Amino acid sequence: MKQKVMLFAGTTEGRLLYEFLEAEGFKAMVFVTTAYGEQLLSHGKEETGGTARIHTGCLDREEMEEQMKAYAPALVIDATHPYASAATENIREASSRVHIPYIRVLRASCPAGDKNREAEKLTEVEDIGSAAAWLEHTGGNILVTTGSKELKELRTLTGFKERVYARILPIPAMLEKCMELGLDGRHIICMQGPFSEEMNYAMLKEVDAAFLLTKESGAAGGFPEKLAAAQRAGAAVVIIKRPGQEEGYSVEQVKKILLAKDENSYG
């Protein structure tokens, strides 16, 4: 009999593991933070006829512990975003407190390479605050692809309303947040990625972007396509580094762990 699994999703990797759990007949409880994330999973659920329980909404560490105690999974899988460091810390700590094995799913990084650096078209910064400070001393439009949560850190940027073009998920709450910050309709692009090089290029040219602000989101997040498009469009790239060095497993490695007959392999 397959073991019960608790999956914290919200990424491409999370969706792939969700589909795998359904296909292999695992009992699963899956957590996503937004209704949009649930919608993406539910689409696959309808196609596979899956039975996984999906929980939508943000949880703090204590609430995670309660869910783990109640569901009592054999394994907790953290497939949250590479930049969701607070969520990962809470999931890891909650798992430890209730003594349930935990594994982190890692997204492979995509080094930008030295060519762009040598051409002074690529700058790496530690966080969104550092990006704002760096961009303050520049001129030109900025295509921001870091998500709506980080936009408030750019609010103090001189010419924010005129310079910033935000590409966000098509979620009403995110659109409302952008408008509350002062961006108007033309400066808000609501689309689901990842995007092709051609689409990125078209957007950069359309908004006459001198800069592309992005996270190092790996191949799954369309990072190589962003770099290629920026180079073609003549836009400089500002990259927010991943937070710290993590240890974990690829999606394929996690699948093997799940299929292992020895339950001790979850430890």
C-alpha cells in the first residue's frame, strides 16, 4: 500500500510531483498558497481523475504542524519556490518538530555566463532592496518579472510610475496590489509564464525596456529565455540571487525516493 505524502507545491516542480503522485496512486495532501495555484493543479486533477486533497491558503509554522499531526504523512515534500526561503524554513522546522521525514526539491540553477558580465550587461544583487538601490542611479524603463510581492520595495524608485512595467500572474489580488502602488493599466502585464524568448523579446521592445529585473528562476522558470531576449533587445539584466545554498533533490530523484520499497529511504 502506498504511503501518505504531504506536498507543499506552488511551482512547476510541485505540479510535476503532484501529477506523479496522482498517477502512481499515492494518498496525498497538497498545499498551495493561492486559488490560482489550486486552479493549475485542479486542471490536472480533472484530466487524471485524481483524488489528492488540495489545501489553499498561507500557513504559519504552527498551522503546518497541526496539519502534519492530523494527516500523519510518511513524508513531507517541500517544492516551494527557490526564493520562498521563509516558507521553506517553516516547513522544515514543522516537520522536525513532529518527527516526519522532510525533503527539499531543488530547481537547477542556470548560470548567466561570463559573456554578459564582460559586456557589463548583467548585474547580480542580493535582494530586491539592493536592486532598487542600484536602479536608482540609472535611467530608462524597467520590465520587472520578479512578481507582485517585491514591487513595494521598488516604490521609492525615482520615476517608479513611469519607469516600471510589472509582469505578474493573472490574479485579481495581484493586479489590485499593482494599482494600489500607483501603476496604471499599460504598466501591468498579467500573463502566466514561463515565456519563450520571442515573447520576452516582444515585451521588452514593446515597453522600450532598458533593464530587465528578474530572479534566477532556472530553466523551469524560463530564465535562459529571459537572458537571450534581453541580449537581443539590448536591455541590461539585473538578477536577484537565490537566497543561500540549499541541499535537496531533483524532481526525478524525488520520484525514485517515493517509489522505493524501503520506507527507510524516506529518512
